[in-house]
Amino acid sequence: MNNFVFHNPTKIIFGKGTISEIGKEIKNVAIKKVLLLYGGGSIKKNGVYDTVVESLKDNGIEWVEVSGVVPNPVLSKVHEGVEIAKEENVGAILAVGGGSVIDSGKAIAAGFYYDGDIWDAYIEKYTITKALPLFVVLTLSATGSEMNGNSVITNEKTKQKFAVRGAVYPTVSIIDPSAQFSLPKAQVVYGAVDIITHVLENYFDHTKDTEIQDRISESLVRTVMNNTEKILQNPTDYEARAQFAWCGTLALNGLTAAGKSGGDWASHRIEHSLSALYGIAHGAGLAIISPAWMKYVYKEYLEKFVRFAEKIFGIIEGNDEEKVLKGIESLKEWYKKIGAPVSLKDANIPKEDIEKIVENVCMLKLPLGNIKKLYKDDIREILKIAAD
Ligand code: NZQ
Ligand code: ZN
């Protein structure tokens, strides 16, 4: 295990009925006015908006609203948010929503203190050193953005979907699993795939002697699978929602990465191009790319892929390679079973587009990944495996 520093500054308030605490949390740090950021209106339908504004009023917090953050959030909305945050001189950002709203909130929080275009941070021309405090009310468990410093934004002009990492952590995040009862089933499915892939991106890492990280990871994947099925059967199963939500947070808050060497992340990088070009949900893209990536790279780290097959899917029969292939197939089958697309074809992306996708991925600095360093030809091969 490597030496590490684990410092996650986000305070989590978790549980039923906790959303009404948001005003008090903001007041506690003497903030008087916030920019309330949200998406396309789901929070108005499920009552979360009302609970939030009530809590702000009760605690004497003023707010100004920016709404309409779209899934795969875009830079122009971030610019709008930065402009309003500056004009109104708010003391914090309050993001109420899923990963897209939170990631936009992080960009606005950092953009508030930056004179240039905050996109500079995403293309590594600027390192974020200062940001407004960010408060979060989570309505969709998937990205882990509620307890990490990452933000992924799409520049709709250049079709680049790029990330900053470890830059802006929420000060407080409220996770009330019952706020997720209203999620469409597809979002639960995409969330499950995203959470599982976050765990696996860190799991497939060459660092030796990481028993605790590996066991936590295997447990997270199995718990997510188990509770996804419960939620799909009964969307108002609070305990299943709670297990799922906490797994989502733990999957990308630094816990499983501590002591390792950074994980792989190639599947994520390649997926972001699918979202950027076709607007598909991040989790849907991962269900297509991640099993194809596994098939392409498993020989580079056979013993870990054997462990994956054995511990997560209980595969004990066959030689090592057979076990691995069965393990990868089991993951893919499970994704299919819950309703995720598992090929480009399933997502109506024609094979003929592969070259266009490769070009988009190659706007990133290559090589991608760690298990196997991926260059342009490797990325093309993975996309071919993912084709149908
Ligand atoms: O916009 P509204 O109306 O709120 O509807 C949203 C949206 O349409 C809806 N929704 C959210 N909560 C709901 C709800 N509908 C009913 N009831 C609720 N309680 O769900 C839709 C999807 O929301 P979105 O925020 O886009 O989903 P998600 O949380 O999966 O976020 C995905 C984005 O996060 C990025 C992805 O690339 C993608 O852009 N990621 C961010 C990461 C991070 N910051 O660490 C890491 C991830 O790997 C990922 O890249
Ligand atoms: Zn992800």
C-alpha cells in the first residue's frame, strides 16, 4: 500500500427529513445570500424545492435562482451562473440536484473568483485556488460529486467534455434518500452503472497489498447491485435507497482510492466523448464502454480480473482466462438485465461513427489509462468491441 493523505472536508448530513436543515447550515457560517442552482424542474415536482426555500426563509437567507442546468451540463449555463453570482454578490452556491447541477455549482463557485473564463481550469490553463462555499442538496446518487472535488463540464462549442479533479469540495451535502423516490427508473440504472464503474476504475490499479481497499470495493459493487434490484421493484423502498445512496458517495470520495496509485479511468475518459457527441447519459455510456475496456485490457492484469470474477460474481469454475471472461460477461448481462445499453448499437450510435468518436477522445492528452496505456489505435479497438 502506498503512503497517502486522506482529507475530505465535506460534511455529510444523511437521512430522511434532513433537507430542511440546509438553511441552518448556511446560516451557521454567516452567509446571508446564496445562488440557488437547479436543473429542469424535477425538484419542483417532488417537493424538494419547497422544502429548501422554506428552510432558507426560516433562517433569513436570501437567494437568487439560476435554473435549467441540463444533464451533461454545458459551459454557457456556467457562464450565466458566474455572471449572476458576481452581480448579486452572493456568499455561496446552493446546488440542488444530481451530478450535473453540483458540477455546474462547482464551476460557478470557482468562476466567481476568476477574471478569465473558468473553462481555462478544464483545459489546464488555470489551477483553481479559490471558490465560494458550495452547499449541496443531492437528489440523485451516482456521481459522488456531493463528496468530491471533481466537476465535469461540456464546452458545447468545441464538443469537449472535460473534468477538473479535487478542486472544489462541497462544504455541506445533504443526502435524503427519500428525495430519490421520484427518479425515473432509467436514472437509477445509469446511477448504478456509474457507481460500479467508479469503484472498478480504482479497483483495477497495480498497487500491491490493498486488501482493505479491494474488500471495500467488492462490497460496494455487490451492495449496489443488490439494492438496485430492490429499488427497481419498489422505488419507495427507503432502506434500499439509503444503501444505494451511501454506496454512491463512498464510491468516489477518496475512500477506495487511498493508498493506491490513481486507478485507471480510461473507461470514463472514453465515455465522456459519447456524452459530448450524442448527449447520452454518462451511466449509459459507461455500460457500453467499461465491459469492452475490460475485454481489451484484462490480460495485462489477469490476477486482478480473476479476483473480480471470483469475489464479485462468485465464478470459481474454469481456468483463469475463462473465469475472467465469464466475470466480464456477468457484469454485461447484469447491465442488460437492469435495462442499460451495452453496445453502441443499443444506443443507436452507428459503427461508422467510431472514427469520429476516436477523434473526440483524442482531444484529451494521450495515453489514457494505467492498466494498459491507451493510444489512438487502442481506443479504436475498444470502440470496435463495444460496437454490437
Ligand atoms: O434536471 P432535473 O429536472 O432535475 O432532472 C434530472 C435530470 O434530468 C433528473 N433528476 C435528478 N434528481 C431527480 C431527477 N428526477 C426526478 N427525481 C429526482 N430526485 O435526473 C436527470 C439526470 O440528472 P444528472 O444530474 O445529469 O445525473 P447525474 O447525477 O448522473 O450526473 C451526471 C453528470 O455528472 C458527471 C457526468 O459526466 C454527467 O455530466 N460526472 C461527475 C462526476 C463528479 N463530479 O465526480 C464523476 C462522474 O464520473 C461523472 O463524470
Ligand atoms: Zn462516472
